[in-house]
Amino acid sequence: MTDLLRDTLNERADGIEPPPLDLDGIVAAGNRQISRRRALTVLGGAVATAAVAVGGATLIRPRTPRPQPARPAPYVERRAVTFALGNKIHYGSDVIPVPSKHINAFVQTDAGFVFLDEGNNIHIADRAGVRATGKGTWRLTADHRGSLVAWVEDFNDHCESVVYDVAANRELVRTPAGNAIPANASLAYGPRIVAIDGNTAYFGTLKGLYRWDISTNNGELLAKVPPDAVRTVSAGQLVYQQPLVQPAAGHTLRVGPTLTTGDRTTFAGEQAFLSPGAKYLVTQPNDASAGPQPVWSDLQLYGVTTPTGRPLPRTSYWKFRFGQWLDDTTFTAAGARHTSRNEADLLVVDARTSTYGVVAPEFSTYTFSKTAPRTTPFAMPTGAPIYDLG
Amino acid sequence: MSFADFATSRHGALYRYAYLLAGDRGLAEDLVQEALVKTYVGWHRLRDPNNAEAYTRRVITTTAIDWWRRKSWRAELPNDDVPDRPADPDDVTARVWLWYELQKLPPRQRAALVLRYYEDLTEPQTAEVLGCSVGTVKSQVSDALKKLRTRLGSDVVLKAGMTE
């Protein structure tokens, strides 16, 4: 055949650049198809089993395991200094690349990392590789230990609270409890997962705070308070705002096993990060600038059982972002420097001495991308994306 | 070879093939995405990478033909940048013209040409991808070339040797 035809085809083919391969999307779509087929197979299987039972014979075929993208295996039972930069999770000395363009937010569990990509789709990076769950959300919540992660999924007329076991690769809880959206209502404060504390999840719903027993999949309404009135829960201790029923963020915080307004120590700050044993409390006062979200600014460190504390010295930094409790006395945070380039350092803070050391100088910059969704280059393992509404 | 290895290593080639069929980058991307999802679902039956690639190409081809019928891509073909009919096959405008005329061919004929003259498949291999007989491949290719010769004009055809 002619050279002209071959030249034309080759020229056209060579002249285009293939787009990035969305392997996660392909695997997720494939898994959805497989799930639908299995559901039909189970339905058909019930009929087939009945027929086989009459004949007195049963054939069981082993299931071929699904292929998964091959990725480096994260070993995540240990809490190490962790952050995400672009599409890589940095965990101690390990770097775990993921096939997404950007990691908006992530959390660490004992069974693997769970992250939101640039479209807020939920992915899991564990020993089996990186896989998409096919779900999406705005924020992730995990416990200090264990393999559970939780999130809220939005629907037209309601939201659902979900608890997912990364180790077992399945949902343990999915409930719309407390999250019916009234007709013609525009939500100023949406529902959120307050915390997972051992085998108990706390759901901040539109109706109030639910305490949910994950093993029995049953819950109770603890109090009719705004979704974010309780900030977090660790070791059975709830960190809640004062005043408790104020719909916007309260002005101070208290800690206790119940939501009473009794004689308890008051802590300054709006955002709260309680240590695993509830011994120390880190708070972050809200910034008056409503642009960068979440509106966290200073870091303040308090002893809960022996109330002492003060803001960390700001000598070198104008902004802090909490990271993660590594154990009951040390935690990580990012600090943005007072420079024109806003370099960010990664810090490890010792709660016993209120001192900190820089473990990764200039690991990123506290700047926002020029295009939507205007996120920072980095994410800390809080489950909350850092973005700019300004 | 894992599915991830297969998809990663062959994605570029599959995309180019889909682009030659569809003539549109967005449609090509959708075609490859849909075909790779089907390949993933059937991966346990397609352990041999050669089987997987042939299967994926077949899905791309049949899906493209099906979409073409339903969406009538021909109606959407842009023609603002098509130059006047060329007088010489060495002229770059000849390739632009030929590309434009290829888009106007029925999808099976276009697929047959791409498989034979871009992928360099034999007639039996082309028949397998298209899911038809070798005789049908021969007639599809013959008809397609005849149309191209007519549309390109005798001067260009003779100089380019397209009378073979």
C-alpha cells in the first residue's frame, strides 16, 4: 500500500501526546462492574444452589484474586513523621508515590494510608497497592491507632456517616442517622465525623452528636448540639466548645467524659487535637482571615490533667498547621516561615518541655496553587485539606 | 505481568490507535478508558499480554464503530483547516487531505485501513480484530482505497502509487 497512507497515519499518531493514564479510575470502574456481576451471580446462585441441593452435589470454585496496581508497600503501624507533597506520601524515610495528580488530604491507619485526590475521591494506599474506593468526601477522620477511617458522604436529601475498615477492606457502618436535610434548606454547617475512639465513632450530625458502637452498628443521640460542637474525642474524653450550642465556633474549649458545663478547666482556642491518652491538648485559635481553610493559626499546648500551657513561640514562624500525634507526648506540625517565599518547615514538638525541633527544613512552601481548588503543595495527616477561599 | 503493568506499558499505543480510529483526542481517551475497564474485568481470562492487547484493541474497535453509528461523528468533523486539494503527494497538504478523507470513511473501512497500514496486521489478524472474515477485510480495504483515490484526484494517486 502507499507510503502516503502510512506516512499520514504515522504522522498523526506521532503528533499526539497520550493523556495521563487514570489507572485508579479504571480499577474503580472495573471493580464496580465486578460487584454488580457478583450481586447477580449471588442471586442466580441461590437458584442454582437449590437445584444442586436436590441432586445432592455442590461445586465450589476458588475465586481468582483481582489484579491490583503494583505499588511500594507502606508499613504504617508505626506513627512516624509523615506528610504528603504533590502526589507522594512521605513516611519516615519512605516515599510512597500514588497515581493521582495531587493529594488533597490524608490520614494514617495501622493498615495503610487513606487519601483524597485532587477531585476529593477516596483512595487507599496499603500493602496491596493503591486502590480507589469509588467514594468521595471533603474530609477524612481516623483514630490514633487501629485500621478504621470514617467520612461523610453527601446525597441530595441526606448525608451518610461511613466507617470503613482498611484492613478488612469493607464498610462497617453506613448510616443516615441524624442527617436528613430539610427541604429547601441550605446548610451553613454540614455534618462531620468528630472522631473514632477505639470501637466507638462520634458523628456530628445535623440533629446532634451521635455515639456509635462500631461492633454492634448501633448508636445513640448524645446531645442536640451543632455538628462541630464537639471537636474531637480521645480515650473517652470529649473536647467541646463553649458555649456548647452556639452554631458557629465557640470561643473556648473544655475537656471531659460528658458534655456538661460544670466546673471544668477552660482552654483557649477553637480547634483541638487531643493526645492519644488525653494527657495533652493542642489547640489552634481561629484566624481572623477567612481565606485559608481550615482557619487554624497559632499552636497552643496544654496539659489536660495538670493544666499548664502557652502558645508555642512564633519566633521563626507566622503560621502553624497541626500534623499528627506520634505518641502521647510528641506531635508534628508544619510552620510557615517569615520570608517572602513562605517556606514551610516540618517540626516535631515535645509536649513535656514545650520545645520543638525542625526535622525537615523547607519541606514545602505555605503557598496556594493559582488555579482551583487552590490547595497548598503539601498536606498533613489530619484528614482536612488546606485550601484558600480568599 | 499484572494489569497495571499491561495498562501502563500499552496505554500510549492503544491511545494512538484509538485516536486514528476516532480522529478526536477526547473520544480516543474515552475509548481507551472504556476498553481498559473491560480488559480489567476480564483480566483473569487474559493472562497472556498478547491476548490482552488483542482483546483491548478489539473492544476499542467495536466500541468506536458502535459510538460512530449512534453519535454520527461525521457530522461533527471540523473542516476549517483543510487546504485546497493537493496536486503533489509530497506536498504536506496531501497528508492533511488524506487525513480528512479518512475521517469520512465508514468506521469499519477506516478501522481496516488503520489495522493494515498503521498496525501492520495481516489480513487474518485484521479479520480477528474486526470480528469478520478475511474476505470482508479485503473488500473493506479495497472499497476504502477506491474512495480515497477518487477523492484525492488522479494526479496525486498516480504519483503516490495508490493505484496498487
